[in-house]
Amino acid sequence: MNVTAPLAAIGRPTLALMALVGRVVIYASQTLSHLFRPPFYGREFLQALVHIGWLSLPVVGMTALFTGGALALQIYAGGARFNAEAVVPSIVAIGMTRELGPVLGGLMVAARVASSIAAEIGTMKVTEQIDALVTLSTNPMKYLTLPRVLAATLAVPVLVGVGDAIGIMGGYLVGITRLDFNAAAYLKNTADFLETWDVVSGLIKGAAFGFIVALMGCFYGMNSGRGAQGVGKATKSAVVAASILILAANYALTEVFFSA
């Protein structure tokens, strides 16, 4: 029996993972290096902004609305054990702006946008449209990747801000209709305990999550295998990678913002 076989079984995926991380970092640095160098494709940027931002608003809004309502019910049920039901408005607002708004918004955008970008670019690669861009002296990184990454980085914080407001409204509606809170008192508690940094930290997270979502979609689309199976695998990998990186980045940013 080969005693090194277990070590090899561990080492191969570890090295493959490290190689993948290195390729992603290089891809991200190449994308950012094109940010201030012409030409700029404004039409592609605007189309990506509409696709990522405006068309993602319904799913992000509905997610935030029901999350805020469920959060209010859960906090009320838990607070009732300690006679602390009055904390519902403040905890709903803080929880939505700091954590649930950015994370759930980012994950919903990842499910919708990362898969779409990976499938679109992967199909372009399979049908040799990317090779045609190179033949026409058009840099695929500038034409395909940069507009989408920039649009997502700018659009997702706006989605997060709107989602925060809708989520707080969801908690408010549940609070006054199901939990017998006074409407004026609920809004006053929300305003009194919510700080500017709570909102700003969530928007910063949203920008980071938007960058991750678009980068993963473009990266896996550009590296898609041939045929329908390759495009499907790239789409799945983009969503999984974006979701995991969003959760990891959320922890890292939370540690930076609130550990003190």
C-alpha cells in the first residue's frame, strides 16, 4: 500500500484550489488595471447597470420585505421570554442594515446575475464570439468584464439601501398589524437606535458583494468549457463561488467594522 496516497489525495485538491485562487486574483487585478485606460464602452456599462440594478430590484425587494417581517416575529417571540418585546424595532433596523440586507441582497443578486453573466459570456466563448472580438482588436476584458464589474459594484449598494428600507418597512407592517405596536412609537425607536454607520457599513458590504458577483460571473464565463455542458458547469460554479465568497467577505468586513 502506498503510504503517500492519502497525502496526495489531500494535496491535489489543495493545490488546485490555491491555483484557482491565484487565477482569480490575477483576473481581478487585470480587470482593475483597465479601469482608467481608454477606450470606455459606455453602452455596455449602461446595459449592465439596467440588467444588474433595475431588473434585480423586484427579487431583492420581495426578499427584504419578507425577511424584515419574519425577523420582527422572531425577535418578538424571543424577546417575550425576557419581557424585552420593545427591542423589536431597533433590532430589526440594525439587523437589516448591518447584516441581513447586504447578505441576502448579495446572495439574491448572485443567484440572478452571476449565473446570467457566466451563461452569456460562456455562450459567447463557445460560439467563438470572444475570438471575433479579439480579431476586431477589441479587448474582451474591457468590453465584457469591466462594464459588468463596474456596474455591479455601483448598483448593488443601491439595491442594498432600497432593500434595507423595504425590510424595515416589512418589520414595521408586522409590528403594527400583528404585534400591536404603536406606529409612531415603532418609528421613533427605529430612528433613535439606528446609527449612520449601521447603514454605511451595509452599503460598503454591498459594493464588495457586487464586485464579487460580477467578477465570478465573468471569470467562470471566460473560462467556460466547450459545449452546453461546459456552459452549465461554468454557470453553476459562478453562483457557488460568488455565494461562498460573499459569506466569507461578510465575515471579514464585519470583523473589521465592528470588532472594536
